[in-house]
Amino acid sequence: MMNRRTVMVAATLAAAIFTAPVHAQDKSIVVSSTTSTQDSGLFGYLLPLFKQKTGIEVKVVAQGTGQALDTGRRGDADVVFVHAKSAEEKFLAEGEGVKRYPVMYNDFVLIGPNSDPAGIKGTKDIARALQMIKDKQAPFISRGDRSGTHIAELALWNKDAGIDIEKDKGSWYKSIGQGMGAALNTASASNAYVLSDRGTWISFKNKGDLVIAVEGDKRLFNQYGVILVNPAKHPNVKRDFGQQFIDWLVSPEGQKTIANYMINGEQLFYPNASDPGA
Amino acid sequence: MSGELSALDLLLSADPTLIAIVRLSLLISLSAVLFAALVGVPLGACLALTHFPGREVLIVILNALMGLPPVVVGLAVFLLLSRSGPLGSWGLLFTPQAMVIAQTVLVAPIIAALTRQTIEDLWVEYRDELAAMNVGPARRVATLVWDARFSLVTALLAGFGRAAAEVGAIIIVGGNIDGFTRTMTTAIALETSKGDLPLAIGLGMILILIVIIINALAWGMRHVAERYAG
């Protein structure tokens, strides 16, 4: 039935699979980060340079900020690199992280169809724009996935526009529970408004009729931070390699590298590790 | 069109990233089919030839498990392998090994259920002969599996099809890490989310092409082998 050759092949294959990547793991760390840093191509640009310098391979698992922090909480990542300061501070308060370092910022943009059914194009006031979307019941796509962008969106509705979105949302407000790219695809397919980080928007390839409707409001600021997962709580965390990665990101060299990343001549992220309040 | 061409260009120019992704996809899915067959074929054959109380219930459950949702299997394996889970000390989460484990769980019921049906049908034909020869149960299982080997290839291919096509399980336990756990299906999911729909479609067509080639190879090997087996 199972002849000897089959068993040999199985054993060889099993051995190959279960031993091969162990060596590769020796000098590597797992970073749980956000879809924006991956989809914008930033990591594809940064990580080879970091590896060249230190020999450390960085494996990025791209998730929403909430999920990325949970990955850290379970001890499945060595470093978290996310963008929701309030959630990051909670992570630190729980003792899950060692220290938060601000790294860089960009901003959110409100994307909408060129036809602009809510009539908000050109306004710089994000709170006013959201009020008009609600008044006109214009279609709006929400990430709905506890990502940094989703957290920022909720704060803009609830705090800045003074709208209790959980209570006041109607069929015009669709929460899709997916990543930034999926939200932009949905908005593109249904001519809806959507909040996006600028990096993902610039690199997004299926824009269709979508354009930037609102930008430049300082409430659209989007700060990224990096945290080493607490080795005291999760002994498997690779403290030295993880800290080396963090130190490089906030070093003058890492900061310059971040500033140099561009798509079509447009800078996607602005380093600000030296700003203690960021 | 241009996207499909660009994906085809990647393939024709033997783009190293694409080759690595294809290689990993095949390695993971074929390994999963192999491990699932080592468990599923004997299990299905034994179930076909034995009688015990609750056997029908077990068969219904096994058949139902063919429809296991990949995302649920992915989540279960994830919780097992997470550092906070019972097998966390193995350090397998976000590795290709974890992906093989998840796909093995998905594929094993398919192979077991189809093997059970195949062997049971064959058993009807062979019953009198084997009974007359008075062979023990182990020999019976071995004889029937051997004689059904060409039909069982279809069960393995069904399992491979499932493994090669799914994304829900491996994206959860593998993490879709660039150059490490990125496969055809997770790459397609990623390109879709980046809005590069033409590239995603192109990759999808390459994946379908690979599955067709695997099936054609299996078909050809079966016919050659059948001829030699007389």
C-alpha cells in the first residue's frame, strides 16, 4: 500500500521542510505592522537596506493596528510598528511593550468620487466635510477593523465632527472590516467616500474616479510609532535584534532613508523621531 | 490586458520572486497532500472495511469535514501555534511549516472521505473473492488500496486542488511574509488589496495554469502506469 519509496520521499520532504527555515530564523525578527507601511512599499525599500547593514532579516506581518498590537500581546512578534498613539499607550500600560519611539508621520486624506455628491471638495475642514457627508447621506466606506485608520476615523466623527457615528449611521455608512486597499477598492467600485492614509493612496493602483476630497487639516495628522514587545513578559522575544531594528529606524541614517522613499517624486513619510511629543 | 501580459512576462522572464512564490506554493500544497494521504488513505480504507456502532455517524461527519472552512482551520491552527497557545514553544507560527499543518488538516478529510467511498465500492466487487481467500483485515485493506490506486489519484488531486486554491488558512498562519510565507494565493490577495487588479488576475491565471499542468501530469502518469500494470 504505502511502498518504501513513498515513505522515503515523505520522510525526505518532511525533513527538508521542517529543518530548512530554521537557519534562516537565526538572525531574523518578526515585526507586526500595518497594511499602510507594506502596501505603500516602504518596507520593500527599507528592509533590504537594514539587512545589508546588520544582516538581520525582518519578517513583516501586515495587519491593522489593533490586530498588530494583539499579535504582540500574544508574543507572536518581536516588534510592533503601528499608527494609533492611544492604542500604543494602552499597550505600554499593560506592560506588553518596553518603550514607544515615534518614527515618522504622514497624514490622512479624505478620498471621494470626482462627482462629489456631498459637495465637499476643496474644503480644508474635515469636521465640516464629515457633517456634510452625513447630511447628504453620501456613501461612506469605513474600515471597521480596529486599524489605526479606523481608530482615527472614529475619532474624527465622534470628537471633531461631534457625530455619534455608532448611533447616527445609516445605510450610507458601510463598515467593511477589511484593510486599506480593500476599502479603497470598495469605494472605487461604489463611488463612496473613504478615509485613507496618504501613503497607501499614492501607491494605490485602482483609483478609478476617486480623487482627494479633503486634505491639509491638521486633525488629519498620522503618527507612526515603534515598540519592542516586552521580553520580560514574552521570553521568546528577540530583544537584541528587535532593539537594533528600532535603533536603526530612529537613527539619523534610518530617518534619512525614510525621508528618501518616494513614489513618482512624492515623499510618502516624514521622519520625526527627534520630536519627543510625537 | 497589459496586466495579464505583465504577469506572463514575469513568468517567461523567470522572475526570481515569482519563481520562489510558485515553488513555495507547490512545496506547501504537495507536502500537505502527501501528509494528508499518509493519514487519510489508511483511515478511509479502514472505515470502508470495518463495521462498528456509530460508523454511519462517523462517515457523515467525515463527509461534512470535506467542507471545513479554511479560515476556521487557519484560526484553530493559529491559536494552537501562537506563542500563547499550547504549542507556542515550537515557534512555528508565521512559518511555511505552519502552512503545511493547516493545509494537511484541510485536505486529510477530503482524501479520507473519497478513499472510503472508492474502497467501499471496490469492496462490493471483491467481497466474495477475498472472503473465499480468507485473508485477514490488514491484507484486505492493503489489497484493496493497491487495486484502487489509480482511482485514488483522483482523491489526491481533489485534495491538491483544495490546497492550491485556498488562501483563508495559510494567510492566517503564514502571515503572508514577503520572501518567506508568500504563496500564489496570498500574493493574489495582496495585489488585489493594493489595487493592482491586472497583476492579481495575471497571477491567478498562472496559478490555474500550474494546477492544470499538475493534473495533466497526474493523468499522464496514471495512463502510463496503467499500461504497465496491464
